[in-house]
Amino acid sequence: MNDREIVNLYWQRSEQAITETEQKYGRYCHIIAYNILENTEDSEECVNDTWMSAWNAMPDKRPKRLGPFLARITRNFALTKIVRRTAKKRGGGEAELALEELDECLADRYDLEKEIEDRELSRAIDAFVGSLPEEEQLVFVSRYWFVATEREIAEKLGMSRSGVSAMLKRTRSKLKTYLMMEGLCTNRNE
Amino acid sequence: MYKSERMMKAIGDISDDKIEKASRALGYQKARRQTSRIPIRMGRLLSIAAVLALILALGAVAYAANLFGLRELYANPNRGDMPEDAADLIVSQSAEAEGEGWSASVQETYCDEGTVLVAVHVSADASYIVVPTDADLDSPLSVIGLSGKETLREYAQEEGKTLLFVGANLDWEALGLHSAGERFENASLQEMTIYVEGARGSSAAAPVDTVCTVVAVAWSPEAQDANTIVPERRELPITLVEGKSTPLGLYAPADPHTLPGFELGELSLTQTPLGIELRLKMKMLDEESARHLLTLRLEGVEFHGAGSIDPNGYAVFSQGQGDFGDSPVIRFIDWDKNTLAEVAFEKFG
């Protein structure tokens, strides 16, 4: 069943929509959640929350691409969980590691929160990622969107782990400079 | 909220195609049937090559006795003078904005189907040294047109002044831009002209009332220590009037499959006031082969504007000068500067 047909089922309030979604995107969303949470039970909970959220969102929403639509929901649920978990005990997992790596891209005290809306940061990052060479873009999105490990990225993209690590470091540095130039980072010389 | 959490949230909003591409690369989703979409990498390759060429063409920064306008952007041995037809289309602007101890004003704009140019003047009070945003604290003084071995940071400390990093940008979406660059000219320590040059894509909408955004960041050691460095953003409203363009012809490739990895489509050549604009439909057939392509050359024509492949799968190059003859020939160049393919085109419209 294609995405449009599945979305139509949601709009018709047919519970078959959940079944079809689970069949087509269950594994995909589970991987996304598991990459972040590293826990099967929590991941399953996230995926179930995703179906519920999709059920509540359609209608009114009619996503053109169901995959990314569901993936975003799953990722948001998983990140929310991990942030709560991190608040209790920081460190240890892959998501925490990804969070720490990204810390360097914004200045210590990010004074712009009141002045610049989050969507501007999102827009800037989307433009930045779009400007990267394809391989670098894949590595960045794999690491920071899908929270894949450096090892997995290296295996899937046919690179060495050190190559992935070095590329991510360079990309973070470029992102920091880019955000500075966009006026979204306050400190030029950390 | 941790700043990294904020970053993760922002990264979560990247566009669907980037998510899908990475998920396929990771094997999370089955690969889809290849579409005609040109990969982003391809666009960037051409874009980077063209922007590098643009930067080279712009030449070195030097102090002058007065602030500059758009004509001065072209007063360069590598670029030649701005064509008179284009110079006639320069529009004086009056938008001004003030920041904390500095001000910015849009002086002139130019717009045609392929290019948008904006000249912004920035001036600051005597406590500042105005510097380009593409510089950093350890950049040499030459970036603001001065000689000396000190870095910007050292010079500012010697002079007891604050560095004011300033840049400008355009609304990419409203103007249909696929690439843009800035050039900075200091006229004094407190005065600078910023040229913003945007290249428009094949899906560019008609120009509208838009804004030029100026961002200024004041840096001093004290402010850094106190973590009080905050960018100031000012939006300057501008109205762009698009200059007329004349179609030169529509051409079809003699063999659409000569270039490995692509099916070539219609070539459109247009005369804009700034020169020849090239638009070539390129349908990607094989991503691996396509990766070898760096850029393209239209025989007999040299392009001075930025070039790229826009999201609709068109190669777009602008501001070409020269003569391509009756049957245009395009050479496709790989990363080693070798010719991948040479394709002749024949007029059909």
C-alpha cells in the first residue's frame, strides 16, 4: 500500500491505517527510536506513541511523505525521553554522546533564545546541511538526525571509523562558523 | 534546555529529502526507484566551483577614498566593466537601519532574471573597527585593507577599539536564489561596503518587495569574558525591479546520452543585461557516474556569475560574456579538469 492510500485510511478513521503503518514503517521507526534510546521496551513505547500521534494528527494533516513525517514524530518522542533520562543521569549512551558533540556548535551562553526564534536556527541548519557535499551530508544526518553510531555509519557508507569521526569534527566546526556568520551563535573565538 | 538539545531539535527540522536519503544510505528504508532529481552534491560541486571562480574574479580588497557602488563591483581586470545596459538598471535605494553605535543603508540594487546585486554601506562610530563577517579574530589586517603583521584582535586591542563583524544576506526563498556570495570593501576603519550577489534559479519568482538583512556582532575581550556578545540583526526593505531579458534560443543536444550518468535535455540561452544566462536540463541517471562531474563550460563564453544546479534539475550559469556561435558546444569537466564529454546542441526554437 502506498503512502497516499495509508493517509487516506487515516482520514477515513480506519484502524487499518495503524496496521498498514506498522507493517510499512514499524521497523524503520523502531530503529530510529532504538538508536536514541538503546532500549527495546522504551523504543516500542515510542513507536506506539508515534502511531497514536499520527492517528491524532490525521486529519487535519495530510503528509506528502509519510516516512519522514513518522520518523520526525518518533525522533521527537525518543529525544524527549532521552532528555528526561539525561536530566536524571547524564552520560553513557549514544544520544548523550551526540548531544555532547553538538554542544560545541553553540556558544556557552546562548543569549539569542529570546531574540531568534527556533525556526530560524532550524532554517539555518537545513541550509547548512543542504550545502554540504553528499557524503558529508549523509554522515552528518546519519549521526545527528538518526543518532547512528560512528561505527555503523562507517560500515554502511564504506568509510573508516576514524574517517567518519574526522569528518564529523570538521562538519561541526564548519557548522559553528556558519551559525556565527548567520548571527545565530554569539561567540566567535571559543 | 541544553544548547545541544536545542541543536538536536533544530536538526530534527531538516527537510524530508535529506532524511530519506540518509535513511536509505543507512539501510533503514528500502532504496526507491531513481528519480530525475539531481543530487545535492552535484549542485554543490558546480556551485562551489563557480563561487570559487567568483571569489577569484572579485580580486583583492583595497582602501579607497570613498564608499563604493555596484559599478565598482565590476571595476576589476578579471571581470571587466559592468555592461552599460545593466548599469542603467541600477536602482538607488534609501532603506536605513541603526544598531548600537552603527548604521547600515542599502545604496543600490540590481536585478535581472539570473542575478540580484545589492550594495550595502555600513558605518560605525569611532569606538569600532568594522570588519567582514568572513574574517575572524586572527585574520590579518589585510582583510580590512591595512598592512601590518598584527591580527585583527591584536590591532583592536592596540587601538582600544571594538571589532564589529558585519555581514548581509538576502531572502533566498523570495528571490529564488540558488547561491549567493558577499564581497567586502573597507573605505576606512569605520566604513565598509558589502556587496551581496545572488544567483537566481530556474524557478525564480517575479521580484517582489523583499529585505536585505544586515547582521552585526561586536567583539571585545571584555564582552567575551562576560559572555555578553549578542548579534544585532536589522532588516532593510528593498524593492527590486527586474531588468528585461531576451531569449537567444532553445537548443537540443545532438546526443542526450553523451555525458555519463546523465540524460541531457533542453538548453536555453538568454541574454540578460549582465550577459548570457545558460539553463540546461540535466536528468541524472546514475549517481555514481554523476559524481565525476565538476562543472561545465560553454565554448566561446566565460561566465562571471555563480553557477549551480537548482532543485528542479537545471544547470544555471549567468553573466556570460562571449559568442557561442550558431551551434553551442558544452564541455563537461571532471575533478581533474579533464573533459568528460563534449556535447553539441542544435537550435529548435
